[in-house]
Amino acid sequence: MTGKADRRRTELIVALDVNTQEEALAVTENIGDAVQWYKIGKQLFTRFGPGIVSELRSRGKKVFLDLKFHDIPNTVAQAVRSAAAIGADMTNVHAAGGPSMLRAAAEAANETGLLCIAVTVLTSLDREELEAVGVHSNPAEQVARLGKLTRKCGLPGVVCSAREIVLLRETCGDSFTLVVPGIRPAGADKGDQKRVMTPGEAAAAGADFIVVGRPIRAADDPAAAAAAILAELGQ
């Protein structure tokens, strides 16, 4: 495995998990040119649909459309194509959807040029939560299993907890793209995240992207909060 210094820099994705388009755009305007990537999830997309993706793209931003598709293979493949068609740069599916679904998603992503990754284990889940849904492995074991399955099925990366970055580098290689939520600056409230790390720790471990939401959006000065995280990433 190559060292972090030999790999591309860790990029910051700001999560726009808000209720209105006005709130979302205010965050991007406040931060300005310092951040290129923004995440649109179910909360915002369900209310405003493709228009919010187009609006961000018109402002020169890149969009991670975080809808975590999980359905029969054809439905997921068409959803991935639709994500590309509305201008998303990245989207995701649930690795737990199985090999046929993952291969269908990979084929659709390859056709469109969209970066499509798979969700391994949600960062809100611990061993007790996994046991409750019939998964008798600890989070790290399940992440490794789903990471290897994702790579085998042709998708280039996964969403994972920071705590599993090193494990996935060992099992899936250095070129495997790792998008890491559950990132909290030192001293920040963990909220509903159970497996967290600071931005600097995640970058040092080998994250390609980190996703940060509330610590930036809820800050008195979101631009300063984003700048502090970028400085911690060495940018």
C-alpha cells in the first residue's frame, strides 16, 4: 500500500442536510470558492428534486447525490442513469443490495461517467444495531465483506466510517475510493454518529473524501469552520 503522501489530497464535501433551498444556497454562498463539493441527501432532494442539483452545478459546484439506492437491479441501474442525467457528479447505492444490483449500478455508472460508490455500514450503526437486523458480525467485519463485494462487482469505492479506512485500504487497495462521513472536528458534538474521527485523522488514515455537515452549517461562521477543516487537511 502506498503512503498518504503518494495519494491525491483528501477533499471536503459539505453536507447540505437542511429543509430549504434558500438555506442550502446560503451555506454555499457563505463558504464561497473554498469548497467545491456539496452533498445533497434525501431531506433536500425530496423537497426540491433535480432543481437543487442544477442550481449548485450552475454555481460551479460538484454534487454528491446521496440517495443510497437499494432496489432490484434494473430499478437501481435506471436511478443511477437518472442521477447522471440531472447533473450529479457522484451518487451511491447500498452494498447490501447484493451482487446483481451492484453490477447493474456499475454498468450504468460506466455508461454515464458518474462516480458511483456503495454504502457499507451506516455510521449510526454499532454491533448492537447490526445484531438487531440479523447481521452477526461486528461493523468492521461487515464493512470489509461489503467492501470486497463492491470491488468485485465493479464499483470503484465505498462510503465507510473513518474507523474502517485502514481496513479497507488493506482489503481493497489504495486506488479504491473512500468517502467518509461521521467526521467531527475536535470538541464537536457527535450527534447520532457512533464511529467518528477528526478531519486530520481521517486524512492521515487515507480518506479520499470526508463529509462534514452540522459542524460547518451550525457554526457561527460557516466559512471559518470550513476553512479550519481545510487547514487541518493541509489545504
